[in-house]
Amino acid sequence: MSNDTHTLTGHDYLSDEVWLLERQRIFRSGWLLAGAGQRLQRGNRTVVDLAGESVLLTRDLDGALHAFANVCRHRGARLCEAHDASSQGSLMCPYHAWTYALDGALIATPHLDDTEVDRSTLPLWQYHLREWHGLVFVSLNPDPPQFDAWLQEHAAEMLRFERFGLEQLVVVASTRCDIAANWKIVIENYQECLHCTRVHPELVDIVPLYRTGWVTDRERPDGGVAVTRSKESSPYRAEAPSLPGATELDHTSYYGATVFPNGFVDVTDPSVVISTLYPDGPNRTVMTMDFLFHADTLAAPGFDPQPIIDFNVLVGNQDNTVCEMVHRGVASLAFDHGVLTPKDEYVIWFTEHYRRTMGAT
Ligand code: FES
Ligand SMILES: [Fe+2]
């Protein structure tokens, strides 16, 4: 057995030059996950940083989602700094108070009447947005790739989750963490389970297959992995109504999917966790996790989503710690590349996909 399947190099992880190229070829060309759409109620807005571009997401009063450049059309001030749940259904620039409706239309320009400024020609600059069963996707490319074909190529495993009725779920909690690691290290860590026994004792306790180092069950073409619900320590122990469309097998399974380049979706009945990565340069990645449940599950007597949320945050923090350790390690002068083994099959997929995308002109 030779060791000739290589990871990316230290330069690939750490260099500013590679990061600038990634912005062009990956983050400004295709589609990017921007979390769960259910986070935004009508009349609300949020701000996301998509690889250095501040994007304003709004849900207008008719319920439609929009993505705008977070910049005022007047003299270029940043419009919003953070999520504002108390929105009054419009956006006012903090500089000269030009005001925009949540669909982007410029509706007020104090001290300037119709003869002085033509408001109809100055809506917020808009980015392409698509919603897939409640998941928000934004493209910074003025001419983005066709969405369905793109999804098929970049998030094929997630397409299987259509059956769970994700759009019917509600966001119960959202968390945010700051990881001192390159975004590719965070993705690669998600793609393998050779670290699970050592790093995630609580996880391997309820997903016994992970003790073997495999990520998926070779016997199951559906991508599922058995979850032990009965153990005292299992956060999935409580019985409550399942996800819409979940079968008996789904009820005792975990399914994971990567959304290239910046997300993961985890389904463990009755919960769905949407993790979104917001890279901020080569050395830092912000990750948000949205926890979704069906209203019937939440309404079940005695059901508490908190142990499931806590469990996922615990596993996520364990992962973040090792990702930061790798980020420090690959800075070594000696690290030209690492090696990938057959059990790293999904890391190999990611690495190849990444190299192909970066190589494209
Ligand atoms: S820059 Fe926004 S109102 Fe002037
Ligand atoms: Fe992990």
C-alpha cells in the first residue's frame, strides 16, 4: 500500500494568495449556503459575511427573501452591522437616512425631493438568491451557474433530504463560533471519522460504526448510519413525533451531507442541524449552526430539544479544537503535505473537487 494520495499543502491552507484565488474561483463563482431561511421572519433582516462580502438578507412583508449588497446607494455607507430583529419593515442608512423597503426599493431621501434625486433608479444592489427546502443559497456571481445542476454537482447527498420536509421545520436555536482554522480544514475534518474514537467519546457511544473509522456504513447505500437511541446517555432517547417523511429506519439513523464549499446538513430524527461556514481570510472561519425541529415534535409532552442542541454543540466544539490544532500544525516548515487513506474517501472527494474548481479558469 503506497502513501501517494496527498492532502493539500501548507501553502494551500495558509497563503493569502491562495485565499484571493479561492474568493474568485470558488466563493464568487458558484452558490454559497447562507443558513436556514426560517431564521428570518417577515420584516426581518440579517447580515452574513460571504468570504469578505457583506450581504444583507431580508424577508419582506410578503414573505419573499432577498439578498442585497450591504451598502447604501447614496455615498456607500454600510447599511447594517448585525441582525436586527426589531426591524420596522424598512432599512435606514445611518449616514443621511436614505431608507429602503425590504425588497430593496429606495423609499425615502430626507431633504431631497423628486426633482433632486430619482429614487426609482436607485434600489439596493441585489444578489441572486435561491431557497432549497428552507436552505438559503446566495451567489455573488452576476451570472451564476444554473442552480439545480450546481446543487447536483456540489451537494448530491443533500438532495436525499428532500423527503424530510425541511421547509416545514422551525429554527429553535442558532449558535455561532469562531474557529482559528482555515475553512478547508474544517470541511476535511467533517469528512472523516478516523478521529472520532479519540475526539468524540460521546458520539461513538451512540454511533457505534464510528469506532471503526468509517464515515458511512458499507452495507447501506442510503448513506445512513445506525444511531443508538436507547442508551441513558443518548440525547435522542426521548420519543416524540418524527420529522415529516421519516421512516422507521430513518428514526434510528444519522445522515450527513456536505454542501460544497461552505456547509453541512445533519439529520438525526427528529432534528436537523444546518452548519454554515463563513471563511474570513485563510486563518479564521466563523461557523453558525441552526437547529431545526418540527412544531409537532416541539409540542410533544415532555419533549425538550436542549439535550440534542447541547450534544451537537459539544461535538462541534471538539471538532473545532482539533481543526485549530491542524491549522497550527500545517504551518510547519516541514509540512509539504499529509497523506490520505482509503477511509478518508470523502476527504479525497473534497480535495479533488477543490483542486478541480481552483484549476478552472
Ligand atoms: S450614504 Fe447612505 S444615506 Fe448617505
Ligand atoms: Fe468530528
